[in-house]
Amino acid sequence: MSSAPPIDLSAIPESQRAAVLALLQENGALKDANRRLEHLVAELNHVVHGKRSEKLNDDDRQLAFEDLETAVAAVETRKEQAAPSTMTPPRTRQRNLGHLPAGLPRIERILEPTSLDCPCGCGQMHRIGEDRTERLDIVPAQLRVLVDIRPKYACRICSDGVTQAPAAPRLIEGGLPTEGAIAHVLVSKFADHLPFYRHSQILARSGIQIDRSTLADWAGTAAFHLGPVVDRLTEHLKSSGKLFMDETTAPVLDPGRGRTKTGYLWALARDDRGWGGDDPPGVVFTYRPSRAGAHAEQILQGFDGILQLDGYTGYDRLTRPSRKGGAPITVAHCWAHARRKLKEVFDRDGSEIAAEGLRRIAEFYRIEVEIRGMGPGQRLSARQARSAPLVAEFGNWLQAQRLRISVKSRLGEKLTYIHRQWGGLQTFLHDGRVEMDSNAVENLIRPIALTRKNALFAGHDEGGRTWARIASLIATAKINDVEPFAYLKATLEAIAAGHPASRINELLPWNFTTSS
């Protein structure tokens, strides 16, 4: 399209030049805004559809989306302000009117007209109705001081002593924080991934000077007192017939060398919702200084069920007759990891063999989507009738491709990986409680990666253990739809008040209610 010829302002009556010039400026601003929007759309397409090496991981992608959406909103608002109101209708913003939770406090403001006198001089107008609109308002975290006053009483006649109420129980004797304050610090650090030094800065803006080391001390003290709850949670999980296990890195400062070393948080999880199991979901993280398989063996002492995991060879010792702490474990390997291996080759080389493997695995997953939520008996019947023949065909196809492909090639290595786990990949065909993959536990350890990114290192091995304990309770609360702050506050208050060890089950996250 050819551009419009330039306008000669001298040919326009002087009284109208200012209006025409304003329109030209508005038109230029709109063109600039449109170019900016086109650039943002191009950036978004690059994030979603760019080359694999240039793509972002899930967390960074979310950050990119947030920044792009913020930029788009700014440009759209600029367009609204620049365009004449008669030319461009205002855009429809995303709204939540009428859907704000009923439990939120409402502060009503009545906005009266400046005058109620009738323009016709008839007298005052009468109220015939009203319009109500709701908007979400946010008040920053309110800091307050709880002052306990304990009056002393004595008899004016006798001298038998003074009566006074006992001091309120405290988790930290003689300390500054309430249990609610400690719970807030724990949730900010381990659920919202806010480092202690940033939390200290936020408090300073409200005039409260609390050093990061003090916040860390509160967290460590709380972790110690919450230890028995986490231990009971671990016992409860290990009494199950089927669990998931995975591990992720936890960088830890090595005081002797003045740099970080790599520790590990081992996740042991239960999630039976896929087949309608009665046991509530939960996860326990255990810190260990390395990824050695002996740690998995030690963590799983007392567990003799089915374990769903990836192909890490450190778990191999769990299936041996010489396993310490129990009978050999039945392993269910992860089809998502098998698929991931083929996807890596396909994305890099466009391999037709990898594409065929991906197509076959997709057929298994289509069946799983249809039977999710059914009982274990129904799932098992469907798998034996529909999935088992497809898996057998995949096995024959796998062996045929391994005979054709060099084991030293990238594709050959991936096929060998799948072959090594072939027995465990078929476990889901023999037990309706077993899932096809270990995605449930992978999703639970993702928040650990976010905390790790914002913490850099746990400080020392004991810091890693603190991290594991708090993360276990927060993650288990969240997966049971329990608000972590409310749960931790009530639990710390109960512990401070001397909650008996014989009733420790009452403090498990899935037993929490707001009334408890």
C-alpha cells in the first residue's frame, strides 16, 4: 500500500491547523505503538517456536510471558490514550467483577452526588436504586505488636501469695516473633522463594530492622520443632504400597573450601489420585550430601512396595536380594523419560525412527488419558486388553531398530537406554495402581528449583536439612489444597503449647482444618 501524500498545513485555514496537527501526531503515535506490538508478538513467537537451543525452560518462559504481557498492556494503554475516542473503542480488559470471594471483607463507600436538588426546582430528589461495583484492593502485609499484659492479684487481708496467669506459650522463649511471624518467614522463603536478605529489606521499609541471620535463626528453630511431624509424615508414606522417588540438586556452601558443593534433596512422594486411592498425597524431601544410591537405600528402609522412578542407575541396588532395609523393591520405570530420549534425537536430527517411537508411545498415553481416575481393576483390565499388545509391538520394534542402529550413535544410545529399563517399563501393565511415568514427583520438586535459584546455596549441610523439612510440609499442604501459612501457624502454635507426641498424626497437613 502506498503511503498517503504529505499534508501541506499552509493550505489549511489557520483556525483548523492545530486540530489537524494534533491528529497527525496521534496517527504517528498509533503507528509507533503498532510497530511495538508487532515486535512483541515476534518475541513471543520466538519464545514458543524458536529453536530448541534458544527456547526457555518452563520457569523462564513464564517470566518471559509476564514481561511480554506487561509490555503489551502498556502499549495498548498508550494506544487508547493517543487515539481519538471517536476512532478507537477502548479495549476490553480482563476482569473479575462479581467473582471476588465472598469471604473477603467489604468496605463500602457511598458516593453521593454533589447536589440532590432537582434541576427543575421541584425540590429534593428521592433514591430509586443504586449501582454496585467491586474492585480488588490490596493492603501490604500489616505488622503489629502483640502485647501480653498479665495482671498480678494479691489478697489485702492475708499474705498467701500472688496470683497471675501463666505466660502465653512461645516457640522461641524470650524471642521476638509470634508463631504467625515465623510461619510467614517460612512460607516467604520456601513457598514464595524469597531469600532472607530480601525479606529483611521488605521489613525495613516498614521500619522493622531484622537481620537476615535472625530470620534464618527463626527458620532453623522452627525446622527443629517440626522435625517430629516430618518424621511421622515419612513413616506414613513408607507404609504405602506404591511410591515415587526422584532427586534434585541442592547447592551447599563448603566451609572448608569457601565455595559451593552439590548436595541433593531426595523426594519420596505418594499420589494415588490417578486411581482413586484412599491415602492422601504427600511428599518428603530428605537432604543428603551426594547422589550415591546408598542414600536412596537408606531413605527407603522399611518400604517394600512398588517404586516409580527414572532410569538413574543408582536405584539399581534397590532391586537386588542384598538390599538393606527390606526385600527387593519392584521398580516401575518412566515412559516420559523414554519418550524424552527419543524427542531429543528427533529435535536435533529429525530422525524418522525416533518419530516412529514417539508415535507409538503417544498411543499408550491416549489410553491412559481415557482411564485416568478409574479404579485399579478397571485400569488394569483396559491396559491388558488395549495397551499390552501395543507395548509388545513396541518391544519388537525396539529390538529391530537396535539391530540396525550403531550403539555408539546418539539414537543407538537412546534405544539402549530404553532397552535397559524394558522390564520396569512394563510394570504398569501388571498393576492398575501404577502410573506410566513419574511426572507426579517431578512436578513436586519443581518448586525446589525455584528456591534454589533464589537462594544460591543452603549455607551448609544443616541448612539443607532445614530446607528439606520445611519444603516437605509446604509441598504436602499445597498438594492437599491446604493453605501453607495457616497450616504452619496453627502447627507451630500447637507445638509451642505442648501438643502431645501421642497425637502427632493430628499435625499432618492433610488433617488440618481452619477449626483445628
